[in-house]
Amino acid sequence: MDIIADQFTLPHADLATAWNAIKLPAQVRERLQAQSLLALQLRQRFPFETMPVHGLIVLAGKPGTGKTTLARGLASQVATALKGTKCTLIQIDPHALNSSSLGRSQKEVSKLFHQTIPEHAAEGPCFVLLDEVETLAPDRQSMSFEANPADVHRATDAALAGIDLLTRKHRNVLLIATTNFPKAVDRALMSRADWIEEIGSPSAEHRTEIIVDALDQLATVWPRVRDLKPHIGSFVAASEGFDGRKLRKAIIAAAAVSIETARDLNKLKPEHVLTTLNALAEANPAEEAA
Ligand SMILES: Nc1ncnc2c1ncn2[C@@H]1O[C@H](COP(=O)(O)OP(=O)(O)OP(=O)(O)O)[C@@H](O)[C@H]1O
Ligand SMILES: [Mg+2]
């Protein structure tokens, strides 16, 4: 399995779409961009000892809150701000490391930080998405040696050593890590983060934006979908507690109430959407209360 799941030269149109697709407070967007730009800038100018910037941002939050999408979009957005500089994004698949045979994952992690990332960083600013970082650097303190071979322990050590190496030697690397289980991430890694952003489920305001976005897109093909817009208020009320992924999927699922609506979304009625949202809310009452 390839450890690099995805790779882009930035800025990239698809990733600009990703950035705009995730609806969240403007101050969170601003903070993430500012934090990234600041890290790249400070690390070029000051020694680590007096300005301890690791160039690591962590996005933590429940599944489906848009972390991976946001991380990819952030890289592209920051690259746009660094006008004219060639930047790259590499997305690491942590499961590719885990599937390695015993003794290999530590070597693979070392290679990632000592060779793969530095090679990319030699050409310009390099954004590295460490997706589901609890898999790359599981918390050593909560690890039992019987259940987790010492190799996994060493892989976490290798990841931390790797981050420290990048911090000192490759000052144009920005690591963006995501996790939906921050407690399972090694504490030493979390402690190296320059900023940890908790990404929550979308507020009523942002659920409205998500629904408008979804309906507008569908209306480009089926114009009558626009007739649903006056009912958005009730959709927003019925989707309290939904994460962004669940909400986008619910709108799509509403169109699958019948073969007729699936064939022609012009026939989609507000009650189809409401019934679907209510059914999904009932299916997960705990989530709704959260
Ligand atoms: N706040 C949001 N606004 C709009 N869309 C969202 C939002 N959150 C999630 N989505 C939708 O859900 C999809 C899935 O999001 P993504 O895979 O980035 O979530 P994640 O937080 O990384 O989930 P996981 O923890 O399961 O990996 C996105 O492509 C997007 O369509
Ligand atoms: Mg994800």
C-alpha cells in the first residue's frame, strides 16, 4: 500500500472547492489560515529555542464534521496566499503504515519523515496531511504491550522523532493532522501542536448554508428543486445535531424516497426531505441530544 494517499500541486481548483464546501464560523477559517501563515513565516526567521513553532495544526472532532476536507482546503488556501510560490500537498494514509509487517512500520514512518517529506519540501513549501493521526501516533501511555506489539510503540517514537527533525531542518513544512479521537493520539504529539481546533457539528446558521449549497447544486440540473427553498427553516430545525456529512447525505437520501423522484428531482417535495430528516434524527437520538 502506498503511504501517500493523494498528492497535489497547489493551489488546486478541487481543493478550493473543498475549502468552500465546509461551512463553519468565519473566525475558525481565519484562525486556521493565519496560524498556518504565521508558522511558515516565524520558522523561517527565528530559532526554535526562542520561538517554538513546530508547524503542526490539529483538527479534532467527531466523524463527518469535515476535518479531512477542511485540511485539504486549508493547504490550498494558504498556498494561494503565498502568491507565486510552488507548493505541494501530500496526504498520508496512516493505515498503509499499520498494514506493514512487524518491524516495518517504524522504518516506514522514519522514511516518511527523513526522506519522502524532505524531498517534497526541497522544491517549496510542503503541506502534509496526517489524516487520522491516532493511527500514525497512538498514545503510548494507554497502550498495553500484550495488545499492541512494541513495534507500534516504536512507530510512535519514530513519528515524534520525525516531527522534531522537520521542525529543525525543514522549515517550510506545515503538518496538518486530523483526529476524531484526540485522547487516543500520543500526548507528546498533541503537545507539539501549535494550535488544536475543535471542529463541531454545524450550527443552525451553517446547516442553513449547507442545505442552500446542496439545493443550489441540484437546481442546476433540476430547476424545481428551488421550490424547496422556502422550507429550509423547517429542514434546519429537523436536522439539529446532524454533522455536515450526515446532513448532506440526508438531502440526497430524500431524493431516494421513490424511483420517480430519484429519476427526476424536480418531483422532490418538502415533505420528502422532512420525513427523511426526522427518520434519521430518530435513528440516532443520542447524536441529536449531543
Ligand atoms: N461543516 C460542514 N459543512 C459542509 N459540509 C460538511 C461539513 N462537515 C462535513 N461536511 C460534508 O461531509 C463530507 C465528509 O467530510 P470529511 O470526510 O472531511 O469529514 P471528517 O471530519 O474528516 O470525518 P472522519 O472523522 O469520519 O474522517 C464533506 O465532504 C462534506 O461534504
Ligand atoms: Mg477524515
